[in-house]
Amino acid sequence: MDAEGWNARYREGAPASAEPVAVLRENAHLLPRRGRALEPACGLGANSLFLAQRGFEVTAWDFSEVAIRQLRERATGQGLTLSAEVRDVVARPPAPGSAEVIVVSRFLDRSLIPHLTAALVPGGLLFYQTFVREAVSDRGPSDPAYRLAPNELLRLFASLHLLFYREEGRVGDLRQGFRDEAMLVGQKR
């Protein structure tokens, strides 16, 4: 979907989650006390707001001007300071060594992976969660190019020290567990 498609979706009232994604929420204890945090492809920015509440210097990017405007309004309404910018992260990736924490949720562009790894400072953490091909529902993109193959997230970030990984696919009782997505926390050494 292009920027106008996302703008229309957010204009029509795409739900703004108040909760950060599970990978960040469930592994928040791994976060450093402070630092620079980046959320590329932030959408409505629940992860950015979560990090700003914890005192991080947050930069949030999305190519939807509607999403960025709504994120700024939510941040102001909550008395939070963050930098929210309309930006195509694939065309203009983050600078090397620019973040202690990077959070990517429900976004996949494989060409961005080396830039994300390079953007982390030594000791920096990447929190990544997105859709997998071995899904049990129709949530997420219909194009398999925007979904992870089995264990692909592990391969994409093999240069990072693995702290946490979860991908359940279609194993066991499909009515329970963490389905349709994979999540990873990795640290740059």
C-alpha cells in the first residue's frame, strides 16, 4: 500500500492501539534506563508513546502524514515529547550508530535490515515483530512477500546476539498461543 492508501486508512479511523506490541511489552525489562529510541514505520505510534513514557528520546517515522499527525496529537495529549516525522524509511534509512533501541512492528522490507543493524550502537537492542507465512488467520498482508518464512527473522538478524525469539506457526492447539507473527529481541555486540 502506498502513502495515500495508508493516509486513507488512518483518516477512516484505523484503530489506534494504546498497547505496544507484545515483543516490546513482554520484554520491556531488557530496555536500558534511557537513550535514543527509533520506531521506523511507526503507524499510530503506540510503541513510541510507550518508550517516551519511559524517558527515551524517541524518533518515530512513517510515510503517512495522517498517522504522524495523529501520533503528535496523542503525544501532546499525554504530555509526552517525541519527534514524529513523515519519512519513507526505505528511501531514507536511519544513520549508523543512531539508536540504543529500535522497535519495528508489523512492517517488513528486507532491504532495510542491514540499515537497522548498522543503526544500533554497540549494546543496542532491536525489538522486531511482524507477520509470518505460516499463519492460522487472515490477519496481516495477503502478499507473502510481506510475511516471514519459517525462522526467517532469525536469519535476517543473525549478526545480533539473540535475547528472545518466538514463532509458533501451526504447531499444537491453534486456538492458543502466539500465532500469525514472529518476534525477536537482539542485541548488537
